[in-house]
Amino acid sequence: MNAFSRRGACPALSAPMQTGDGLLVRLNPVAGGLSPKSLIGLGESALRHGNGIMEVTARSSLQIRGLTSASARLLAMEVDALGIAVRTGVPVETGPLAGLDPQEIADPRPLAERIRAAFAEAGLAQRLGPKVSVIVDGGGQLAMDVVTADVRLAAVRMDAAIQWKMSIAGDGQSAKPLVIVEEDAARDIAIAILRMVAEKGREAHARDLTRRQLRSLASWRVLPPSVLPDISPSRGEIGGFVVGSSSAASEIGENRDQSAISPLEGEMSGRTEGGAVERLPVAARLPIGVFDLTAGTALGIGLPFGSMPAQKLIGLTQHALTLGAAEIRLAPRRALLFIGLSPTACHALQQAAATLGFVIDAADPRTKIAACPGAPACASGRIATRDMAETIAAENRDLLDASVTLHMSGCAKGCAHPGRAALTLVGGENGAGLVVDGTAKALPAGYRPGYDAARGVGRIAAAIREERFRGETTAACLTRLGAAGVTELYRQD
């Protein structure tokens, strides 16, 4: 652990990243979950060696902050002593209830493990950038539609068989669809995509693949077992693929089927080939609340803005242990899932979590705010994002309905929410700038001092209360008020 990871990289246990409050490490348990005792042990390590702040990220990683180069080495030793194996290389992610959810189409874990093994065999770890990722989504109550990835594999039912719909570069709605195949081909195509990306260098992603490469991927049928494709370094095409198998999978964009959907046309619009049952886009359920499992129940509890003092996380986990929790899984969108509780125990743990300040209700206004650590935790942060977010959530609950996201960004990088948001407050030299319907990278239309930004948002909320029609969403009302009008409200003294 002699070098720190650069910004934009993934701060793994072996390569912590420098931030405004010291070094940060990110852990992804190989097992997918942690025992309560292991999570308590990690919390105690965070108190001993860091600043006592622990986080769950939007992609369900666990972060420990405020380390030094010496204490980071001690933390790594204690993680090893706890018996927690952590993943390295390209993350191959599955849903937080994988293998436990009675509503999932297929258990994605076996395919995910096969992809990890093939990835290691292909020797791609050092050739791909730290932000490249793969998602294997079995569906169910907590599907992975809201999480972006370079390679997506989503289970679909075709007649009596399970197939895998493959797409690249996006979330469940925006990714470009390629092909629907059986499990063996899905593994091989995933590795082929990663090899194509690797040929383009460590800064490349699947979105950088050419139209020709996408066509070659979409023309795939089924390879013999253990055969990985040849990738031409000059053109990045698949060479020598073998057509065959009586159960050959359906492809998107095959020449012989002119009604097929081209992989270059964007979304599939709910349409699929060969009788596949497509999951239509729906509002994704937050991993907060009670979930029925194949055996027992799970309770999802959110961390406000993804962050919590380790002492409170230890207290919650100790209580969960006494109530019978067997496992704790990290969930996308900054939550923890406590597995193995009875309905009565779920209720008791919810009450304890509420007392400690955790999020126990999916309608909590804090779930509508994306806030990075900001100042002083991040060296790039110009405003105290999370303090401001707490104030705004407490004072303007009615503003934060399901139609909007409020993004609080300490700087123009927009780490907490790279996409567009209804309202974005971004820290800069002039204070807290406001961007309406844009990203943190956009030029703000108006500024307030950072310490006073919550009052500016309060003025916007007051105008919406006065102007909103019956049944109108916040997003619709903001549109009627217009970007210039909203900015003027924010700037008013």
C-alpha cells in the first residue's frame, strides 16, 4: 500500500484515495453480504483507524473515511483478520436479494461467478479502467435497472427457458440492446465486450465501441464451451465464432429477421424477440422497508445521503444481532438489508433505526437528495453539502416529491449524481450556484453564499406551494415557473 489511487479511480483496500478528510477505502465483500459480527468489527476498525464515518455508496460498496497511510495498512490487516474477502478487478454485480427473492426470474449469482472466473482467465484486470462494470440482473423486487454498467445481462423467460438479454453502456432503460442468448453465450459475449474495451485502453468504456463492433456482437450465436472469441486489435471484431446448437438463442438485428430490433437504435421500447417476456420500465423500488423472501423476510434501512457515524452503525447492527439477523447485504442506493428477521423483529429494528437517525421510510425526503460528502470531507468540496441537505429536507418535505431529485454537489464534478437533476446546488468560487434541470458541470445561473443556500431553496419551495395546481408535481410546477424564474427566486434576499 505504497501509492494512493488517483481521483476517478476506485479506492480499493489496497489503493486508498486521498480526500479532504484523509484516505478513503472501498470494500466489496466477495460473499455479497456480511455477518452482523463482521460489520460490527468493521465499524470498530473505522473508529480506531479512521474518522468514524462509514458510507454505503449508490452502487452498494462500503466506504471507510479519514484514514492515514499507516492506519489504512492496519485496517487492511483487521479486515483480513475478520475473514472478510473483498473483490478486486472489474465489479460483476448482482441484486441485493439475489438468490433469496421469490419474485426473481433467475438467480444471477452462478452466471456472475462464471463471468468473474472467465475474466480472471482472460487476464483483463490490468487492461481495463477502474470504472468498468458488469451487472447480472435476475429481476425481482430489487432489480438493478437504476444502476448503470458497461455490460448488462438481464434474465428473461423465453417459453420454458431462462435466457439473458444483453445490452451495453447504460441503465435498464438507456443501455443499447445487443442480443438474447443462453447462459454459456452470455458469459462469452460479456468477456468479448470487455476484451474489446480493453483494446481501446484503460480510459475506455463500452460506450466507445464502434458500430461495427456492436454489429459483430449482435450477430453472435453460441460458441462451443470454453472457447473465447478472438478480438482483432486493429478492428476489435469477433473472429471465428461458431454457429450451431439446436437451442441457438435469438438475436437482435439478425439479417434474416427484418423485424428484429437493431442494436443501434437505443431502447427496446418493451419489444423482444421469440416470445421473451420483457419487464416494462417501472419506478424502481427503493431498498427500504420490509421484503418477503423465499424463506423469511428482509428489512431495508437507508443511510441518510449514504453516510453514518460508525458508532451508530455498530449500535444498529448489535440490535439486529440480538433480534436474529443472520446476514447484512449492501444495497444500491445507499441502504443495508438485514436478512433473517421475523416480522416482529423487523418492526423493532425499524424503531431503533429511526431513533438513531437512519432512513426507514421510502418516502423520507432525504431519499430525494443526492449529496456528496462536500466540505470539509472532500478536498474538492466548496460547500457543506450534507449539512445543507439535512436542513432542506427538514424544512421542505413537500418540495421533494417523487418527481424530482435535488443534487447537492461540493464541486462541478457531480460525483453523487452525474446525470441531470431538477435542481442542482454546486459549490464554486462564488458560493453555491444553482443549475435548473441540468448537471453539476453546467454553468450556474445564480449564486448565494454557501451558508445561506438552504434559504434560497426555501424560497423556491414557498413559490411552489403558492403556485402549484391541485395534483401537480413539483417537476411540472418548476417547468411552469421556468428556469429564469426559479433562479430569480433562489437569488432573492
